[in-house]
Amino acid sequence: MSEQPINCVRMQAIAIGRVQGVGYRAWIQRIAGGLGLTGSAANRWDGAVEVEVQGDPDAVERFLHVLNIGPSAAHVKEVRTNPIPIVPDENEFAIR
């Protein structure tokens, strides 16, 4: 059983705006992979996308910043963030 680094953080983010049906989840999956982050992204019933991301605090901060940008077809109005507990042994960023 591997342990997460001491400086590992996990955040939940809710992206609000035109974020479904525009490739937003696949786009952030690529960004997360490039930053070495794990977690998941899922469409919500209300049209938002819920994201959980985990890893190095600086990489998580960069990731959360780009959530506000999105792919060209998206229009992100707001991203709400909240710290959440670490998920041990997570090893991918999944689209749910």
C-alpha cells in the first residue's frame, strides 16, 4: 500500500457555465495528467461539472486556475472550490 506524499492536497471544484457537451472533462483530464494529478470529473444534473483533484499543492493550484479557462467551446462563469480529504492510493484522473 503506497502512501501519499506529506504535501499532497485534494480539492473539490464545481465549474459553472457552459461546461457540458464542449469537451471540458476530457480537456481537464489532459491538463491533470500533464501536471501529475489524480482525481475525477463528472457532469452534474444542474449543468455544472464536479471535479476532484489531488496531488502536489502547487500543481493543484495551477490546475484550479486553468479550470476557469476551459477549452475554446466552453464558457466558465464560476469555479467554486473546497478542500476535501485525501483519497489514498488513487492513481489516475478519471472521467465519470
